Amino acid sequence: MHSSILLATGLLLVSAGFIYGACEYFVNGVEWVGRKIGVSQNAVGTVLAAFGTALPESVVTFVAVVFGHDAAAKSIGVGAALGGPLVLATIAYPVVGLMLWITRPDARRQAIDVHVERLGRDQSWFLLIFLLKITLGFVAFAIKPWLGWAFLAAYAAYTWTEMRHISDQSEGEPEPLKFQPKKPVPGAALAVLQTLLALVAIFAASRVFVTQLAVIGPWLGVPSTVVALLLSPIATELPETMNAIIWIRQGKHRLALANISGAMMIQATVPTALGLFFTPWMFDSALALAAGITAFAVLGLMILLRRNALTPIRLALFAIFYLIFALGVIIL
């Protein structure tokens, strides 16, 4: 028994390290892909990087809701569709704040230098879509599944808008491509190859990470439902968090924030559409709690942005929302 737990713990740590290493290659490659196709740095974060790292979670939702044999299996997909935005708003964003607080001690009390208009717009659209998503979780009517197409259309419109922004390099040039470190400007094919291979590695390591959590949780006395609601979403959103850490270490905090906001837009639309297509999309008390806390966290972020009062420490304190959710789940 102890040997299996030690093995699971070892695999958990190794897979986390592997995810970080793969994310180093991914963010490096995706920046060069963005340069090659002529999109802005903001779009690299909100669309290219966000789509790549959110793809594994969307696949998990798709498999759960389409191939799940019973209501319990399908509920896992619905939980993933709610857990993703919750973790991004209450874990990924606070990690950015904490990293900025650590790496920039001279600017700890200053408002974070961000594209306030763009980030505020992204969060406004997210909140609007998310509130519709929540509302649908409490009502039942005949044409409800068809509304899934509206969520897919909303993400298509968001992507089209982001990709049309004028290209800029406001946070400097990408580092040399890791597959061609001695070449100032790498080939497009090699940049795409590095990005895709890194994405495959991230997906594989994330699956190992989630699997080991399911083994360790019961051994610690944590019920499987609590593991699913509290720990698994953190694992599935680990690539976005790792991307943020890497970009901040490189001095590119705007890209880090854009990656998280773009991933939130995906999580608000694509998994929701899958849930509407293949499940009744009805919330229990735990899902309702997750939805409510996510909405409050995003609203708080928007208020601080509009007041130009979003400092690193205030962003880091958004982790309190996740602690409130964890306490609520345990009570429920």
C-alpha cells in the first residue's frame, strides 16, 4: 500500500515538472507561430496559447458527456465545464499576482501595467456569457440543447475579433526557438512542430497528474467527489498556470494575463456547448456554489481594473475565493 502511494506521489511530482518543462517549449513555440502568421502578442495569449492549453480540458468534457454511460459520468463533464473558469479566476490569476509581487518588489503597490480596455472587455464578455451559462443550469425547456450553438458562435466571434488586432511586439521579441537556438529567426514549420509536440507532452503529463490525484486523494481520506470538485480542476488548468509563471519570469505579464483571459473565454463557451448538447445541464448545490463564486471573483476583477487599482497583492488575494469554495464544498 505504502509503495503504491509513494509511486503515485513520485509520478505526481514528476508529471508536474514535466508539464512545466513542456510549457517552456510550448510558450516559446507559440510565440514564434504568432509572429509567423502576423497576429498580435495579445492574440497569441488569448487565442493561440489559450486554445492549445484548453484543448485537453475540452476533450475531457467531450469524452465525459458523449461517452459517459450514466448520469454520474456525464456530471463529471458538467463539473469540468464549471471547474475550469473557477480555477482560472481564483488560482491562475492569483498566481500571476503572486509572481509579480515576488519578481517586482519595486512595483508591489502600483497598479499592474495591463491593456485595461482589452482585459476589461474580455472579462465583461466572459461574465455576460457565464451568467447565461449559470441561468441555463437552473431551468429546463425543450430547445435548451440548441443554445449550445450560440455558445460556439460566441467563441468564434471572439476569436475572429482577437485575430484582427494589429500585430505588436509590446513585450519584446520571442526568445530563440528551442529547436533552433542558434538561429535568430526560425523556420515556420519547425516552430509549429515544436508547439504541437509540446502540446502533446502537456496533454499526456496532465492525464498522469490527474490520475495520480485520484489515487492519492482517497488514501488521504479525501472523498472522490471532493477530489473531482477541488483538486482535478487545478490539475487540468495547470498548463495555463505554468504558462503564466514562465511568461512572468520572462517579463511578459501581459501575455500571461491574456492567456488566462482567453482560456476563460474558451471554458465559458466550448465545454458549455458540449454540456448543453449531451446532458440536461442542471446544477446541484456544489455546481451552483462554484458558478456563484466564479462570477463574484470576475466581477471583483473588473471593478479593480476600471478603478486602475489592480495591484499584485490584490490579485493574489483572489485566492481567498477558492478557499471559500473549498470550505463550502466540504460543508455541503
